[in-house]
Amino acid sequence: MKKVYYLKTCSTCVRILKELNLPSEFILQDIKTEEITVKQLEEMKALAVSYESLFSKRSKLYKEMDLKNQKLEERDYKNYILEHYTFLSRPVIIIDNKIFIGNSKSVVEAVKDTLR
């Protein structure tokens, strides 16, 4: 599978996609207009090892809900991601059985290396 979960309204996601210049076989899913399903999230978790690693602690809602002062468990991370798309760390790029989460330079470079 070759898939990208992203937000088309996120300038960082758009910049990364442009920089990667992904082949046409990639499926792009704008998570705002096409919500993540439980099955999709479970597939991501199987590759990522935990829901926490898929969770964005930089989300505006994370701060507004004061979640950093709560003890969150795996099921909480899963439920928050399913509840609101901004809790997913973006972009999430899946290439076969490898997952790349987030927008750090090292993640983008790792995707480029995998695509070579």
C-alpha cells in the first residue's frame, strides 16, 4: 500500500507533498474531508506500534483541552484521533510496510530514501 494521510489546508503538508513529488500510485486522503476509519487507524497503529506515536501533541485542541495535564492511555489517544482529525500527527505516509509520521526533516528524508 502507498498512502498519505494529510490535510490539504495545511501548508506544511502541501509543501512536503510537493517536495516528495510522489508517484501517481499513491493514494492521498485529506483527513478533513474523508475521515479516518477505525480500520485505517488500526492499520496505522500496527505499523507505528502505538497510537501515541500517531498523536499530535502540537494540536490546538490538545492545548485547549489541557490534555498534557491528564494521564492518557493508548485507548484515549485512539479515541481522540478518531474524534477529531487534528489529533493525527501529519502527514502520515505509508509505503508498503513502512510508516512515516510527522513533518520533521528526518522523516521527510527517510521517505525520500525509501522512494529511491
